[in-house]
Amino acid sequence: MDTMIHAEPFIEVRNLVAGYGGKIAVKGLSLQVAPGSHLSLLGPSGCGKSTVLRNIAGLETPLQGEIIIDGQTVFSASRRINLPPEKRRLSMVFQSYAIWPHMTVMENVAYGLRMQKLRGTDLRQRVAQALDSVGMGEFIDRPATSLSGGQQQRVALARAYAFRPKAVLLDEPLSNLDARLRVRMRTELKDLQQRFGLTTIYVTHDQEEAMALSDRVIIMREGEIEQEGAPLEIYDRPQTRFVADFIGGANILTGTVAATASGQPTIVQIGRAMLTCTTPRAACIAGPQSVAVRPVYPQMARTERAELVNQWPAQVKRRALLGDLVVYTVEWPGGTLNIHAFPTDLFDEGEAIWLHIPPSRAVLLRNVATAGVAGVAA
């Protein structure tokens, strides 16, 4: 796993163990967040990502481990340190927004600032600055009950930033918004994070959000880190079948290693096809092997190109036009393959084609699958 951080971490979690009622939800997790960077914790419901966030915030107490924020240990099980949330100088934005309906926008944003004993003109000026940063300045005196969902989310963000925290923690903050507003808000979130230079940890089950917002992504599964890296690295080089499926979807091809040698491409027999894979792998031995191929990378053509490696005669079995995207199901000597393409040069159902899988796009996975014919993950 690539866990290299090129700056002294602003937030560091070491061997975190956390759970509820005897059930362990987080199993010895460690992570680092560089100053001013955006880290997303991504995974399915119940994988422990929100538990990690709440433990960092001090809203829950870990069973084991250490949490360090800006060089200060805020929790250590072995040293019996556990700073309360208000002393950790973190802001948290929740899925529910936590906007108080009986207050005005001004009063909602000012709530945390009053705890810092800010009053009068200074208080209103700080609130106004925070609201302006999220495009809500004109709503300062509106009642909270008059706001739409997107406006409430902006107020929640303004409240988080007005506090001038050391870092912001966001727990699925966009999940209650409609699809179009989610896209707009994630762009605004990224702009705000970069403008203020805030260290940010973002919890989501939405892979598009994580890929669009993050400098680094941690994929979680059952309380542990499955893979960590930059978004494009995780997309192009998934290490396990779970990651390949969860991020972007992938064709998971299962077969048997036919040839492997140090410094040489690995050849995997998939059904009746010999698939050459040039992606690096630390240890690849003869036997069952899984290979991930993203649907955007296979190429379809009407004529053969003799110079290409990984080229086979194939047939289009199904075609579905989804707006700007065409989804093909192609039958090839390795079984079936899903391919995503632009509608610039359409292939017909039943049409004979030549299929090419670039060797660099055939990714050897760490987990070993049962040998057999190719499988497809949509």
C-alpha cells in the first residue's frame, strides 16, 4: 500500500480500534493527512468510515490507539489522554446539517463563535464573512425554516468555517441533496477547501464525490483499509477485486497464470484467450489469477492491426445508448466483456469486430480467484 505523505502530517491516527457494545467496527486502522489536503474515506455502509471520523472529532472514545492533531496528542489509550471535542479545534459537518430551525441564519452560524466569547460587531462581521464565502451573505437575517436543502448545507459549511478550525470533518454532507445539486456543491466544497487551505477528512459512499474532491482516497472494508492512494492511482491500479468493483466498476477476468518471470509481462489464460499483462505485481506465481480491466480501456475496431498485443476476433452481443455513453457487451475468446465508449462510431448488435485490451490496462489483482471463464462486473 502506498501510504507515503510528503509533509509532516497534520492529522495522524495510529492503530485505531473502535466499536460499540462489544462489536469492533475499526480494526487497528492507521492514517495520515497532510496539511491543507483533502482525504476521503470511501466505502460501503457499515465499513467503519463514520466511526473513524467521530473518533477523530472526539464524539466517541476509541478502545485503542492514538490520535495526533497538529503535533498534539488528543487521544492515547496507553497514556490515558482524551481531549474533549471543543479542545481539538475541529469543525464537523453532518449529513443532517444540524441547522436549528428556531434560529436565524445569523444565529446558526454564530452559535460556535459565541462559545469563543465573540460579540457585537466582531461577531456579525465574522458570520458575514463565512456566509459570503458560501454565497449566502444575503440570507444572514432569514429564518432557517425558509431555506432549501442546498441552502441549509451552505449554512452548515459557513458555521464550520466561521469557527476557523484546525481541520474540517465532513460526514456524508451531500447525501440528502438531489443529484444536480450534489454535483454543484462538491465543486463548491473543493473551491472552499483550496481557498482556505483547510485540512479536510470527508466520509462518503459515493465514489464520484471521493474521486472529484480528494487528494488521496482510503477505501475501507469491514473496519480496515483495503487500499490507499491518489484517485487516479486507485482507479488505474486497483489492488483487489473489492476495490476494482467499488471504484468505477470493472471487468473481473478469472483464469490461470500461464507464464511469469521477473521483469517480463505476465500471461494469464482467460478461457481460450492468452492475456498479456504488463502491470507490475510484487509476486505472481503459477496458478489461479484475477485480472481487472476497466470498461473504458478495451478498444473495438472493424479491422485487425497486426502490431497489437492482446487482440482477438469478437462479436457485439448487446448495445445500450445511455446519453453520452454507449455500453457494449462483447463476446470474445475469454468470455464476455463490458465496454464503455463514446457514440462517435457505433457498432451494431451482432457485428463482428476485433477486440484489443492494452497490456498496461490489464491489472493483476492481489486476491486469487477461482480459475474459470471470464466474469463481468458492471
